[in-house]
Amino acid sequence: MRYFVLATDYDGTLATDGHVHDATKDALKRLRTSGRKSILVTGRELDDLQRVFPELDLFDYVVAENGAVLYCPATKQEKLLGTLPPDEFIQALQAKNVDPLSVGKVIVATWHPNENKVLETIREQGLELQVIFNKGAVMVLPSGINKAAGLKAALEEMKLSLHNVVAVGDAENDHAFLNISECSVAVANALPVVKEKVDIVTECSRGDGVIELIDKLIASDLSEVDETLQGNNIHVGKGENDVEVSIKPYSTNALLAGTSGGGKSTLATGILERIAEAGYQFCIIDPEGDYENFAGAVVLGDADRAPSIDEIQSILEQPNQNLIINLLGVGLQDRPKFFAELLPALLELRSRTGRPHWIIVDEAHHLLPTSLNTAAFTLPQQLHGVMMITVHPDHMAPSALSLVNTMLTVGQAPENNIKLFCETVGDKTPELTPQKLEKGEALIWFRGNEPQRFRFTPGKTERRRHVRKYAEGQLGEDKSFYFTGKEGKLKLRAQNLILFTQIGEGVDDETWLHHLHQNDYSRWFREAIKDNSLAEEVEEIEKNANGSASESRQAIKAAIEERYTLPA
């Protein structure tokens, strides 16, 4: 389910001439039965609202006084989100014969044409107050208080996200909360200026329009309007003629595949940054420690300790908190089991809150391998909002790949990744001529369409890759560096950068220079450590060493220490 919350205005939207019809009340009850929440967002004062509409318990929260008062019908508790203007201000309005004049807990309200007297008094007294118009109504509130602020406060209490809200209104003061919601709706009787800026306009007016919206929410979760919500799409780059290339924030299951050094990490980081900037909550499952310095996210787990499911759930209960789950402390053979326990917990949270909006699975072939025991772990076929990142799509479980509807591929021969994907899931491979991608380019393939070449937008974050893993972790035998010497008599294994520098300083000059002249060091940094920058610098050292073992040793050690924290 995408939309967990309906936020609705009262006058002119839910109510007709101040009264809510029984059919509209019944629709609100159906909405609650569907598992959704509702928030009433109104300019009315709470006492007045309770008088004309005593059934406020149909709502989980009420935002009154145009965002200034938060009320929970279940507990009868009120919370003021601002302070009432000083008595001197109200007395000055009375002295100027501003009539009618209503004073609430925070709001001061009148009607047109009194706005000039109100603005004049604000200027005279030098007050930080704002004037908000609602058709003929003139509302005075503290700076920064509006229906958007009130809706945010209600969602914070409920631990829910704006990205799971559909909002409906009819007038100027509704713009604020309509604009920040995932899907905005105007009833048929709304002002033209409101209709122009929303995602949906109902066919019916007022309460009947709200009934129409609720029935569509229950029947289809508004899936029929997904195509029109272009403003929420996640930008990934630009295609031919600078046409924007983007992916949908909700219904996408993406596979990002490509060879090491092809730009996969740069593309992934850019997409993640834009997911974060848009306010969608993400959870990264990070087997290799790649993302531990990603800004704006909490990291759980390290090389010595695996995070617990309870810890993970506790962090993700906060709507604005992103999470990186570092699995360096989980053995390679145990990672599929860990993921099999983690995914149901994430999906249970989604069933209650709609979050995390994105689940990012890096090194997906570790967590969802072809050997996946589907009897013990079955992937749900309705899974969405997942991005799987891998070098080896053909090493992944077909049940995982079958969920993919969008594929991004980088590096050499990117068309081969699409071919491997299609062969694994049993799809017909699209016709694609061999592609030679330039740096910063990728292919995107919306399954069922033709692949499209585009230039991706890189992220602003320069990730420090695998700092702990490569500095002091335990690389596997196939990833370790072996000092063997010219005749292969040695087999000194360096399973991390600390051991590499220590062994490198201790081996004889002949052994050191043997590997130097064969470019073994730069090759290891590029292929096993996956640090192209380090590899390029060491390649220059190998090229210009002039037969000096001591100078090249020190130069390579310095290049490592510049990027990775090693023991003193």
C-alpha cells in the first residue's frame, strides 16, 4: 500500500455549508477499515469545529486554526504549535473597528476587506505575523504556521511520512499542505488556481468528491494516476537531446549491474543522494562496508558486530531517518540467512507505515545467490521499491531477478548484462548492438521496451570505499594479494592493506621488484580493492620506479595511507 493517510480540508471539501453528510462519514469509516489513517486539516477554531462536527473521532488527528493547533480525538489532548498575538495587537484591531473579529488559541481571523487594517497594524507594531487568505477569510498567524506545518506535526506524532499522504482541498490556504503531499487532489468545486496545481481533480464536488477519492484509494491505492505523478520521479540522468531519464519512486524494482570500475558506484551514489534529497526513507544492506560514510544516514554494524533486527526496526521507525546496515561482521556464507530474516521485518514495517520507501541491496549476489533455498525463503511477488546492485546478475537467484522491471547497466559490453538477465529469467533478449559506453554513460532498460543510452548524473558525495574492510578486515583467498617471488617459492598472503604494507616492507628487494615490474600491485588495487584512484597512482609508481625497491615501497605505502587509516 502506498497511501496510508488521507489529509482533508473541512469547509468546501469535506463539508457542504458547514455540514458533513452521512454518506461522507460512512466513507471515512470505510477508509479506517481499510487500514488507513485520516487527518482533518482546517482553518476553523477547534471549539467551533467540535460544535458543527462532533464526530471528530473519525479522524486520527485534527489540525485546526490553519495549522496552529494539533488535536488528538482519541486522547482529547491539544498541542499549540504557535502563540497568540499580543493583546495590544487585538486591541488595536478592535480600535480600528475590524469586524467581525475572532480570536482563537493562536489564530486571529476576520474577513475581507479588513486585510488592509490588519496589515497596517502588523507594520505599526513590528510583529512577525503572516496573513493567510481563504476565499473571503483573512487569517493572522505566527510566521511559519500554516496547514503544511500542522500536517507535518500530525505526521510526526503518528511516525508517518509525507510520501504516504494523499491530500484534498479546495481553496488558497490549502496550497501549503497539498504541495507537500505525495498526491494532491482538488474537489470539483475548488478554485481554478487550486485545480491547476494538483495531481487529480475529482468529478464530484465537496463531500461527494471526497467519497469518490476514498473509494478509489480503497479499490486501487490510486495506481491509475501513477503515470501523472511525474514530479515525484527520481532523476538519474539525461538521454538523447537532453531528455530527462528518471525512475518512479514507488513501483520500481531496479537492477544495477556492471563491471568494477565502470561507474556502478558513482551511479548508485547519485541515485541514493536524490532519493534522500526527495525525503524518501531508504535502507541500504551493505555487505562490503561501501556506504559507511554516506551523509545523512545511521550506520548499524561493523567488522566486529552484526546489527540486530530490533536495532534496525527501531531506527527505521523514525520516518526521516535513513539506515545503512553494515554486514562486514556477517560471514559470506551467513549473509543469505541474515537477509532472509531481515526482509520480512522490513516488509512488516512497510505494512504498517509504507516505509522504508527504498530497500537497497548492494552485492546482491551475496544476499540472493542462485543457491537461495526458496523452500526456506520465498520472495514476495508484490515487492517494490528495491534496487539490487551486482557485478554478476547471472549469480543471482532467478526469483529475485524476476521482480526487476528496470535495469541499469554500466561498464564494458553493457548489453551482455541485459542478455545474462534475460537468460536467467527466461525473457526474450531485446535486439541491441554492441555498445561502447563513454565514462559517465549507462544503459537503462525498462523491461518490455528498448534499452536507452544516457549520461548519468553523478552524486556529490565522494565515498571512501571499504575503509575498515580493506584496511583491517579479512579478504577471501581469491581477493588476497600473494607475494610469491620470481620463482614462486613464496606464498605470503596479505588479506588486507595492513598486512600488505607490513609484508611488503619485509620481503626481499627481488621479490618486491618482481611484482612491481609485472604491475601486480596496481592490478590488485583495481580488481580486488576496487580503488581505481589508488590503482592509477600506483601504476605511475610502477612505471617510473627506475629499479629502486626502497623508493617504490615508500611511495606505494604513502599512497595507501593517504586514502586509508592504518595503525601507527
